[in-house]
Amino acid sequence: MASNKPNKMAFLSMTAPASYVAGLGRGASGFTTRSDIGPAREGPSAEVIAEAQAKRGEEAEVDPEQFQDPDNEYGLFAGTTYEQDDEEADKIYDTVDEAMDSRRRARREAQEQEELMKHRAERPKIQQQFADLKRGLSAVTDEEWENIPEVGNLTRKKRRREERSYVVPDSVIVGDRGKGEYENALDPRQQEGVGFATPADSGALTNFVEIGQARDKILSLKLDQISGTSTTSGISTSVDPKGYLTSLDSVIIKSDAEIGDIKRARMLFDSLVKSNPKHAPGWIAAACLEEHAGRMVAARKIIKQGCEQCPKSEDVWLEAARLHNNEDAKVVLANAVQHVGQSVKIWLAAADLEHDVKAKKRVLRKALEHIPNSVRLWKETVNLESSATDARILLSRAVEVIPLSVELWLALARLESPERAKAVLNKARKAIPTSHEIWIAAGRLLEQEASLPSKTPDQRAKELEVVDKTIEAGVRELRRHQVLLTRDQWLKEAERCESEGSPRTCEAIVKATVAMEVEEEDRLDTWVGDAESAEAKGMVATARAVLAYALKVYPDRRSLWRKAAELEKAHGSRESLDAILERAVVHCPQAEVLWLMAAKEKWLAGDVPAARGVLERAFVLNPESEQIWLAAVKLEAENGESDVARELLIRARTVAGTERIWMKSAVFERQQGHYDTALQTISEALKQFPKFAKLYMMQGQIHQSHPTRPSIPAARLSYAAGLKACPKEPTLWILASKLEEADGRSIKARALLEKARLVNPGSDVLWAESVGVEERSGAGAAQAKAMLARGLQECPVSGLLWSMAIWAEPRASRKTKGVDALRKTKDAPLVVCAVARVLWADRVVTRARDWFGRAVATEPGLGDVWGWWLRFEREQGGEGEREVVRKGCEGAEPHWGVVWQRVAKDDRNVGKSTREILEMVADALE
């Protein structure tokens, strides 16, 4: 049957149109590919396309934008030029457009606003929709806010399921309540049928759950009775409250994180012991983890497996013993010695488990059978012996078995008598020729024998010389056997001998080894450093031995003799100090300091004739020594021999004739009350020493304070002559200013100090005196403070001026000023003292005492600080604290300070002790 449908594929047999280009409609013409060989054919040109469109009756497309750009015209006006007329026309059209736009602008804007409002009314923002609700939140109460439910998760993301909790049914609660109860009587139903006889045909079923609960209850009751934590009386149970609370305290509550860590660690250790079962630390760590988790049974089980897998590891056996109780631990260690019988730790642990001494001895002796060469086992065995004879027998056997143990030889020597100890040490020396401890022990033994009371001094001296020879031989033998201990190691051994009570052995070691490894040019400094280091550690005998050896090598060094004398003065006896000084003046006869120290020590000991004898010997060897002459004069004057002292001064002026001797002569005459003689002596001295400022000071002071005819004009002339001859002496300027101030001429005093500051720039004492003049003249605190500020500008690191500045401040700002002063002056003693006084004023007693201690430690020779400290202790401390200050001041022997010098040099205080001067200074301080 023929189909009437048209054939859609008939065009394929037709002839193509004249302008047909294959693929042009879908844009597939005019390209090449890599598979093409040669150039691709070109696509149709624009003319061909236009001709084809014309044949089909299609119109060419027109670009709508081609007439819109006046600067790039094409089409109708493509070939024209843009002239001035065109520009004017464009301006006119723009003006017309603007005018038309202005006429419609208001209407257009109103229309746009209306459309916007309409759009917003139809589609409002979320913020506008909830604006009224947000305003209503102001009336919501706290309770209503808390009752608002939490928002749910409306996203489609997969959420973590929350854990749910369910209410426990009442049946479970009732059953749990009855779980811990038990009955001691039968109900009537049970008593029917004669007691427990229950008829078989009653229909009741046996409840095995209740039977199991009853069994568990009885078992727990028996356990409680055995443990002693509870006692039963009838049906009631009484619990020990203290034991119960203690058990509650021992419960360790672990957090979820800790439990998680324990689980992860358990998995790791389980993997470790399974992958490497012969690794002992893994078993130990796994057992410790279970112990930490509170699972002792599991821990013991794991460590038991570890012992089976690693039977040769002593650590596993020791850990197993630790995890068990005492009796079980004994069994564990008994098994351990079957596998590791050579382990000292296991035998010692087994001995520690025994509480009876005999049992301990038995275990240790059994251990020695297995390990006879263990020094530690022998020592533990000997320590358990209460009898010296038994210990000696054991040690004799020990040194036979272990002949190279120095400890055992020395222990045996200590238990033997002196004679047998020598034999023991000789054997030890032959067995161990490289041990220095044996030689030192031999020296200490000889020293101990020499120190017996029955020995005469000659015998003691000879035997002590043997100590030196023994140590020297020991050092030589050790060097022969290539045992080279360093010099520092030998010095440490010497210090150890001193600390253990063997000073002569210490000295022998120093003599034999202190010169080792030291270059000849560095010897003196090295030995002095060694002595100072030993003294700082408190090892006086070591320091003394080092200095003695240094003096033997350098007998003519004054500094060494002085250091040795200071060491004996600080730590030795008076006899040892006298012996050192006697030797010192023999080896250094020209050392004036040593002669003076020797004479002073004799004088302080109360032996004035011996002190005179020392000074006479010093005169012979040092006839022109100024210090020796003055020391002799002071000795005679202090002991009331004024005539002898005057004769000595006359001889000294003839023999030595120094300016200081002339000055001391005048001072002596003034102290004796012979003012005219003193003035005559000063006049003669000024002829020889016209540039010596102290002579002018004394002359002016005598004229000013003459008891019968004081003369201020004469004093003024003396000071004027002194200022002309010695203009660089600040003290002379200050005395001249004080004279004018005493005469009521403050302006003249001010002028003198002004001139003094110009001549001596940077002198803080002149600025301090200027501040004092302003304060005393009544010019006011402002003027004095301004003068102080000028002084601090010129002397920014002066402790004297900063201490005055601290007290010039109001009380509230004194601490701040003190901090600045300490930073600027680098802890000057006067500033530290001022800070201590500020703390004293604020009643901070402990800190004030500490700061006074810091001040005197910084500069012990400053007498004013000692005076302030004593004054502080008078008010805040007790007699003990005051005595500490007095003794410290006597030891420091202060010699300078404004108030201290004024009090000490007063003629009325001649011959007074340092303690008395200190009391007077404390009274005079303001």
C-alpha cells in the first residue's frame, strides 16, 4: 500500500542552490584541523554573502548604533568633517534638551518616588515587617525571655543524634530496693506444712534469680566480716565511719577525657605487647596503665604474662613484685631468681621484703653465693652486722673476693686497729696502685695516730712530717702509674679532708699538688685566687695551706704576708696571728704595714711593752718611716706617757721631718691644752710647708676656739692665707665660710662659697654647704631648694646632694625621689642611708634595718651611717640589735663622715674608743 506522506529526505537528491555553502548555517565553515593536510579552504567573502542574500530576498542587517556616535560617524555622514557650525549646533541642541528636561524633572521625580513607595508597600523588607515586633520586645520581662524555646535546626544537614534519657520504670526501682534486703523470719504461708516443708502441689515455681541474689548477699556479708570494716548484730549492720570516709577519699574520679585517654593507651599497649611480646618495657607500661585505671587484677594479670614472655628481664620481675602484696611478692621474686639469679636488684628487693634482720641476712648471704663479686651486696650485708668483729670477718672475705674495690678496703681499714689498718692499706695499695683514696686514707690514719694525747710535741711533729712524705710519695706513685688527677681535683680532695677533720692531710695534699699545671708567671695570682676561693667556701685550712706554700715560694711579697695575716685575724687565734706577723717582719723588714699590724695586735692584747719592742725594732730598720713614728707617738699618748710622746715627736721632726709629723705635733700640743705651743709649731711648719692646707685649718681653728683669747680676725687672716696658698682645698673654703657665718656675716659667707664653687667646679661638699647656709640664714626653703637643684645639675651623681634632695621633698614623694637617687648615684651609701631613714619614718622597720645593713656594707668607713643605724635601733630595736651595730662599727673602724669627723676630732673626745664615739655621733645626728 502506497504511503501518502511526503518524503522528508527528498532534498538530498536535489541540486544544491547556486550560493549554497555546506556548514555555513551552523558556523562550521572556514576552519582547519590538525588532521587536515595543506591549507583549509577559505570561507565566502562579504560580496558573495551579500549576493546570496539578495537572491534569497533577504535584507542586509543594519547596526542600530552606527548613527549614535557623533565623533565616529559613518553611514550617512561618514565622509563629512566636524566643523565649527556643527559644534554650535550641538551646543544649541544640548541647551534645548536640558531646558526640556528641567521642565519635566519635578514631575518625573515625583512619579519615580510614587512608584518606589508603591513597590515597597507591595514588597516590604524583612526589617520593616518586624519593626513593630522589635519595638514590642521592650515590654518583655526576664521571665518571659527565659521561657522562649530554643530555635531548632531547620537546615537539611545531617545532624548528630542527641542522647535521650528515659524515665526508669517503677518496677526497676522497687526491684532494686529489695535487692539489698533479706528476711530472718518465715511468713505464715511458709510455716504451713511444718516449717520449710512446702507442698509440691502448691503450684509455686523456684525463683533462681532470688537464690543468686541471696548467695551474693551472704558472700558480701562474709567479706565485710573478714575485712573488719563492718560488724553484724542481728539484722543491723554498723559501719566504721572513719574507714568509710577514708575509702571515699581514696576513690579517684576520672573525667571522660581521662577515660578516653586510658582506652586509647590500652589499645596502643595491647598492640605493642602483641606485636613484640619480648619487649619488657611494653608489659611494664601496660601494667602501670591498668594500675592507674584502678584495675589491679588486670595489672597483675598483664605483668604475669610479661614475666612469662620476658623471664630474663629484672625490671619486669621487680614491677610484678611491686604490684603484689608482701607475701605474694616473695613468691614472685623467688621465681625471679630462678631465671635471673645474677640480678643484684632482685636480691636486694627480696631482702627488703623481709622484716626480720636474720631473714635479711639469710637472703643476702644466699645472694652472695650467686653473686660473690657484687660490692653492693657485700656492703648491705656488712651494714646489717651489729658486731664489729663479724663485720671485719665479712670485709676480710669481701676484699679477697673483690680485691679491686676501694670502698671495701677502706671500710676494712676503718674497722681494724691502727697497726693492722696500716697493713690493710698496704695490701690495698699493692692491689690497687691507681687509687688516690688509699693514699689519702693512709695520710689520715697517720695524722690520727699523731694526734693522740699521749704523744709529745716532738713525736707529734715527726709523725706529722710523715704525713707530708706519705702524700708526696702517693702523688709520685700515681703519676708513675699514669694516674693524672688535675690540680682542681686534688684541691677538692684537700677540702674534703678538711671538712672530715684532717687538716694536716689537707695541708699535705696542698703542698704536694698546688704547684701542678701552673705557669711560673701565673703562680702568684693563681694561688691567691685559690686561697680566696677556699676562704669563701669556709675552708680555712685549705686557704692557709695555699698561702703558706705561696709564702714559701715568694717570701718577700708584702701582699701575701698581709693576706695571710688578715686570714689569721679573721679565722685564726691570736697566737697564730702573732706567729705570722713575726715571720712577716723578718722576711719584709721594710714593710711598715706589717710592723704596725704586729705592734697593734700586741697593744690590743694588752701587752704594751711588747708593742713598744716591736716599734723599737721597726725604728732600727725604718728610721725615717713616718707611720712608725706616729704609731709610737699614738701608743705612748694613749697610755698616758705624754712626755715620752712629745720627745718622740721632737725626734721624729728631726729625723723624718714630714709635713704630717709636724701636723701631728701641733695636734698633740692642742690636745694637751698647749695652744700657744701648737700655734708656734704650726708657724714653724708653715715655713717649711707653705702649701699644706691642714696647717692653715688648724691655725684658724685654734685662733677661733682659743680658751683665753679667741680672735676671729686672726682666724680670718689664717684662712685667707690658706686660701691664697691652697685655693683648691674645699674644706678650707668651708671653714672660712663657717667663720663668717659665726660672725653674723651670712652675705660674706655666701660670697666665699660662690667664689669657692668657681675655683672648684664639681665639688659637692661646697654645694651642700651652700644649701646649709641658705637654710640657716633664714632665706627660706625655696631658696635652699633652688640652690640644691643647681648643685644637682652640676654634680648629678653626688650621693651627698641626692640624700639632701630626698629629705627636701614632701613626705609623699620621698620614695619616688629615693628611687631616682638610687638610679642616678648607683646605690651611693649616703643615698641608701637616706632611703633607710625614709622607711624608718614610714614605720617599715624590717626593711629599714635591711637598708641600713646595705649602706654599711657598701662603705664600712662612713661613720655617719653607723650613727644613723644605732639611732634607729635605739628607737625600734632591742639591746641585741644595738650591740650588733656597735660591734660592727668597732670592726669597721670608720674614719670619715661630716658628723663623725667633727665629733672624733674634738679635743674633748681625745682617747675615747670607737664605741664611745659612735654613741656621741648618734646623739649629734639631726
